[in-house]
Amino acid sequence: MGRPGGESFSGRSGRTWNKSVYGQMGGKGNGIPREEKMRAFRVMACIAVIASFVGASIVGDALAGEKFKLRTVKYMTKWEQVNVGDEEGHCVAIGEAKGVVTNKEGKWFGDGWVLGWTATFDINPKVGSIVGGGYEVVSDRDGDKWWRRWEGKALKENYWEGKYTIVSGTGKFEGIKGKGNWSVVMLGPNQFYSDEEWDIELPKR
């Protein structure tokens, strides 16, 4: 028979307890055996721990970037330079190029997209310094675009290294963020390719 004041039910111990007082887990003198209370507290503690791990995982997934490896083959379409005049051969140059992107590692990102490249260079052969920077815009098959800023320098003949920073995007790339590293190999007159390693936070859709 249950206690007065509510519907009765049976616990694991086989004894019968009253539901109206079972909800008052911490109440003094509620008549619930210690082992029943401890079992309930252990269950709630486990649920709390699991929830904290799930929450941390969700936040991590929302903030973590996607990893991509891309290769962009480029062809120079414009090159102009102006002599600085302070030292022989020292000049400032501007260039433009077009390219096609290939995805080497990662998900769908980048494969078959087209690229526009603009650059400025400070070239001083006397001190062996060639540094550059500029912008690239990548367009996907739907016409949505994202821009990245680049900077780098020549480390040896026909080989460059540098860094990317994503600036902005349109359409499905609006809100895109990320950074990357790149290396460039010059293949011949007006031809070169960049290998790129990216950490990109794609917009949530």
C-alpha cells in the first residue's frame, strides 16, 4: 500500500514509495531509501557530464576550420614595371594573371573554380630581394566569389613562399573566414602554379 498523498510505485528494492514525495529528492524525511537517492543522483550526474561533452563538441565543430589543399595553375596576362632609379635593376612591377583551381585534399571545395590574380612587386636584384603582395578572387560555377590577400617573397630562383588571409565573399561565401600558406613554382615565361594549404571556416547554411 502506498503512502497517503499520491500514487504509489515500486523501487528497485521491492518496497513501495509515494510519487508525490519522490520528486522532492533532497527533502528531509521523504522516506526514500538512501540507495534509491544515490542511484538517481548518479544518473543525473552522468547526464550532466554527457551533456557537457556534447556541448563542447558542438561549439568546437562550429568554430573549427575545414582543411583543404589546393593547386592553382596560373598564366600571366599582364606585366608592367617602372625603374626606381636608386640602384641598378631596382624596379616596382604590377602583374595580372588568370588561373584554374584543383582540389588536392579535402571536400568539394575549390575544384574547377577560376581565379583572377593581381600583384605588386618590389624587385631589387642588387640585394637579392623580391617581395610581393596582392589579391586573388576565386569564382565558383555559380558565380559566387571570395577574395584573399596574399604576401610573400622569393626564397630562391623560380620559387616563392607566403601566406594568405581571406578578406570577404559573396553569395554562399558571404562570411567566409580563414588563412593559408602557399608556395609557388615558376614553370616558364608567364606560367606558374601555387600549392596551397588552407584552414577555412565556411559560412553555416
